[in-house]
Amino acid sequence: MRIGVPKEIKNEERRVGLTPASVQEATGRGHEVYVQRHAGEGAGFADEDYAASGASVVASAEELFDVSELIVKVKEPQAVERSRLRPDHTLFAYLHLAADPEQASDLMASGVTAIAYESVTDSAGRLPLLAPMSQVAGRMSIQAGAHCLEGPAGGRGVLLGGVPGVAAAPVVVLGGGVVGTNAIEMALGLGADVTVLDKSAVVLEQLAARFGPSLTTLYSSPGTLERAVIGADLVIGAVLLRGARAPRLITEQMVKEMRPGAVIVDVAIDQGGCVATSRPTTHADPTYVVDGVVHYCVANMPGAVPRTSTLALNNATLPYVLRIADEGPVVAMRADPGLRDGLNVHQGRIAEPAVAEALGLPYTDPDTTLA
């Protein structure tokens, strides 16, 4: 199969779909790999590294899309990239369609087979291709939040861990999944006063067992959530519903009642955000202020640490890339229900129920389109 790796063009996105080591695995199996010039530079991989691994380095995105069958990306295709997609293309990338009707419409119109990293499941129902970037984003959320709490960044001028004689900052994490767990670990490591809220008693028990009495665990009810958010210096929005739009947990009124200079880091912004006042921002302009509260809502947080993120992502995605290339996308998805769960768009139709519901579009069972 002809595999194409374009240079990412989303704002400040420096990750790349395949590393040279991954390319070497693919070419070793007889596949042709095309990498757009400078695609890996941001993550520290030179064109020469790709050429030495057996890839053909092409000059432009147009050439790459023209020659490729399987397009392996990191972030969702931007409008100009979507215009290059064809019915004979398979797109493998993060898509987050539930919060992006324009992208969904363009993918449907292109006829592409679009498989979303964030929807692929494993045998236990987990999200193996979302997990590595959730780990990165969870850890980065505390770094970003700590910086935003500094006075020059518009924050309250609070040090997360405090110092002897001065109380640590209260940090509230909404959601105890992969993002939340990694945020908790980082925040506790810095000495913060950390509380996590989740609706799963099992998750709360697991977190309590892992982190002990240093972590406060609360079952998430409207009243409990409101009190925790209003009293926090830093709130991490770490909720996730597979394939669906994130639930809006923090209302405008809650934001109004938070302390001036408090910080919200909405990691759920890729899926629409869990805060009523959230809107996507970029690494170039990451924050804005609403009612005195600093909002950090960068939609591709792991892009700021592209080498770590690219290596971690490839560890997870490469087996799926190779399977799609070896067997073809239809055969691979028929054989692997977890990969089939990643199918979001096929033959001009939405094949993910959560996306269809979020966008108000008809849903087509993938078993029908793949038959």
C-alpha cells in the first residue's frame, strides 16, 4: 500500500504521523511510504532520516495526497487538506467530529474512509490511541495551569504547592480518566491540595487506592461540583465521552463566582469543551479572560512537546497502521471490531453513533457499509 505522511498545518502543530522507525517497519513489509518535505522537523526528524528509512520525500502536500492511498496524520485535516481527499483514500488521524460539523460535512462529501484515533477501542473497551496523548495532555494541564496562575500571566499569583506557612493551592480535577489521573499525579507531585470529581464510584475507589489520603475524592453531583469549582484556584476539565461532545459541566454562573485570577484548563476542548465559557485557543495565543478567570483552551496541547508526543503516539498507532496497510482498511476493520469502532465516515455516511447524534445526522451501522 502507498502510505502518505503530510506535514501538519494546524496552528503550532509540530507532531508528525509516522517516525522514521515506523516508516522502516512499513517499508520492510513492502509498503511504499511518502513523507512530505519537512514533515518531521518539528519533532526532530530530518528528511534524511526518512529517506534512510526507505521513504520517498515529496515536495508538496498536493503531490503526497495524489500518490497516497492511506493518509496517516496526527490532527484533523484542515479545510485545504480536506479538499484533497478522495473516495479511494483512507484517513487515519484524530478527528473529533462531534464538535466539528464543517469537517464532518467535508469528509462525507469527499467519500473518504475516515478512521478516528480517538474512537478505536481495545478488547477491554479502552481507547488505546487516545491514551498516550491524554497522558501528555493531563501532565501538561498542570504545567500550563501553574504558569497561568502566576501574576504576569494574569493569575492570582499563587504557587501550587505553597511554601511552609502558606497553604497549597486548591486544584480541582473534573474526571478521573487518563487525563485526570495524570493531572492528579502532577499536581500532587507539586504539593497542591487536589480534589477529583467523578460519577463512577469504581474510578474514585481506584484513585483513592493509588494516591492515598493526599487526594480528596468526591462523587460528582451538581451541588458538589459547583462548590468545588467555585473554591478552586485551578480547575482541570478532564471529562470524556467516547466519540461524543463533552458535557458542559461548568456554567457561566460558576465562572462568575470563581475567584479573580483563578484558572480553568479545559482539556476537553477538542470535543467541544466542558465549560460554558470555553472556546478553542492556540499555542500562539493560549489564554483569554472571562469574568476575571483565566481560560486555557488549547485544542492540541501535546503539540507543544512534539517529540515526546510523536514517539508516544507511534507506539500506539503503528500496529494499526501496519494492519490497515497489510490487509486493506475494509478487511482490517472486518477482522478487528476495535478498529471498526474507529470508523467515523465511510461512503459519504456517518458510521459513529455518538457523532451522528451530536451533529443531528443519520447514522449508518459500519457493518452495513463494510459488508
